[in-house]
Amino acid sequence: MTSNKADEAPSRKKVSLPEKYFDRLFAPSSCLAIITTADAAGHVNAAAFGTCTRVNHNPVYIAFTTTIGNDTARNILANGEFTVNLPAYEPAILQKVMVVGLPFAAGIYELDKAGLTALAGEAVRPPRIAECPRHFECVTEWTKEWADGRLMVCGRVVAASADDGCIDAKGYVCWEKVRPAHYCGAPYGNMFVKAYDAIAVDVPYDGPERQEFEETRRRFFEDM
């Protein structure tokens, strides 16, 4: 169903990012996500996913798995678009994640049930979620059915945005502001862990492999 809510972010300014920053914005490489899709009539579905993974750096591709036959799978197979919204490690938003993860019947507007706000995308029809600090709009690259009823989806990021102030001047994440989360998995019920205590460490090895790695990385980021 279509929501009656205004398509605006509540007191959150969003900043669009150039493609060269897409990769560094999706970090850690696997995060808790709310994925939005839309059917042919524009009706929006939202669902929670414990594992949503960046699988290529340049261009940036994101992959996840879902159940064949559910609204997410049907909409992606029909329209080839989805938006990945990354919530923060905050009780208020994680409670809403749990709501959109419930098995609502087809046609129920999960964002309204969870008290979340749809924000129009920049490049695809599935909306962003205003309360999430980061968003990745994707077009489907490929899908694969596997493992007794699972659909794996891989999409290319065509637009990315974030809350104003959540990234620095070079497009790197400000961890204390985005506060990414991980879901512990179905056996743990409603338990999450934070994924943003970032530390940098030295590499206690000085052989040619390290030099080759650092040179390859340097060239890669110079080209972006």
C-alpha cells in the first residue's frame, strides 16, 4: 500500500555523494540493513536483512539473500531495483528494524507500521528511509536461485547519500555518527552488536608481499 506520509526527511538533511566515495561509505563491508523495493504499481515494501555485503569495490556492488516468493524477491525480479538503508546502533531505530522484519501480509506498508519515513530516491523508485544515516540505491546486476528457496541478489550502486555531517571531506565515515550495527542472527532473537569501535593497527611484516599490497592499494585509490 502507498503511505500517506510526506516524502520528506524529519529534521535530517541528506547529502548526495559522488561515485568515487560509494565504496568507502559502505563500511564495514557487511551491515544490518533495511531494504526497500517497489512493485509495478509503486507500492513499497521494506524488509530487514542481517547480512548485506559489499562485494566489489569499483564499481560498487552490494549483495544479499532473501526468500523466493516474498515481496522483496518478487519486486526485484519484476523491476530490478532496490535501496539499501543502513540503520544505526540505537535502540529506537533497532526496534523499528524488528518491526519491518515481521511477516506482514502482502500489501501492508511496513514503514508505516514501524513509524519510519519514506524519502524519495535519487535514481530508483524504491525510497530511502529518512531515519537511516546511509543509503545505497541499486539496480540489479544478477540474481541466482539456490539453497532450497533462497534468492541471491547482486546490485550495482547507482546513487548514494548520507546524513549531513556523517562523512568527512574525503567521503570517509564518521563512525561515532553513523554507528553501524550487526544482527546476531535468528537464534539470538532480537539481539544486535555494534560495529563501529574502529582501530588502526600496524602490519608486523615488512616483506615484498606487504610492499606489493600497499602499492596496489595506493594505485587503486589514486584512480578513484
